[in-house]
Amino acid sequence: MADRYQTITRVRTESILETNSVIRNTYILLASSIGFSALTAYFAMATNAKSLGLATILIYFGLIFLINATRNSALGIGAVFLFTGFMGYTLGPLLNAYLYQFVNGKQLIFTALGGTGIIFFGLSAYALTTRKDFSYLAGFLLAGMIILILATLISIFFPMPILQLGLSAGFMLFSAGIILFETSQIIHGGERNYIMATVQIYVALYNMFLSLLQLLSFFGGQRE
């Protein structure tokens, strides 16, 4: 009986230590990759880089494939920096467009950045402190993703301001759900690979920032 109790205690201790390790490594890698992403975004802005157009999608999925292939090795960390650096670079042309098109473009960008940070820390703190299991969100997130993809395709052929506004709000809610779900997965043992956890949360933050920026732009003053 005593041996069984010791075994259970040891297993629980190892599980807690592993969870804490995944959380720590995820947030360290996330913070580092966001910093690197900011540097590449600044470089793209400073050099007036042009949008890569459809090539962005191909490179995006190529890097995602690379991350999946190397996620269990040290090469995976390098793949994460390649991915987040590229994503930051793609932000450069978009941010320059906001600075050019809006008289308060800089304010819009920093407000969206600050809002994204506040939302992220709030959601993460809530998930970590309450330790609630948000695995039930999986079905809602899948349905939400399908709806958002369809709505995005519709907006391409039938561009309407109200639809764009709805899409931005939808992507914000979806991203918030991903952050809660992924953090919960780490806490409850559903995600043991900090590289994949980092990528999931980074993409959610990226989409949240863009969505919040677009929402704010509806109330921003465009240049004449």
C-alpha cells in the first residue's frame, strides 16, 4: 500500500514538473520569438518592403510543415524563429500602410499592440490561476474556424465594410479561444511539446493584433 502511494505521488510530482517545464519553455520561446518578430517587422518597415502577395501563404504553410517535422528536436526552435521572423516581416508593409493612410496610424498600431498584450496576459492569467479545463472549446473552435474561412472567402468576392468588421470581431474571439484552449492543454497534459504550443499561441496573438488593428481603424481618421 505504501509503495503504491509512493508511486502515485512520484507520478504526480513528475507530471507537475513536466507541466511547469512546458509552461516555462513555452513562454520563454514565445517572448523571444515575439521580440525577433518585432525586429523583422521594424526592418521591413524601415526598408519599405513590399507585400509578398500569394507567396506569403505558400511560405507560411511551408514553414508550418518544417516546424511539424522538427518539433521534437533542437532544429524546431530554429524553425520557430524562421516562422515568427517571417510573420513579423509580413507585418512591415501593412503597418506602413496604416501609417500612411491614417492620420493617427501610429496611435492605432500602439493601441492594438497594447490591447493584444492586455488581453493575452488576462486570458493566460485566468487559465493558469483557475486551472479550468477548456478542452470543451475544441468543437466550437473547429466550427468557428470553418465559419471564418468561409466568411473570408465571401469577403474576397463581395467586399463589404460590415462583413470586414464582423470578420475582425470573429477572429478576435477565435484567437481568445485558442489562447484559453492551448494554455489549458498545457496545464492538463494535452500538450507536451512547447514548440507547438508556442506556434499556436503566437499565431493567435498575430491574428488578434491584426483584428484589433482593423477594428480600431474603423474609428480612425483616414488621410484625405
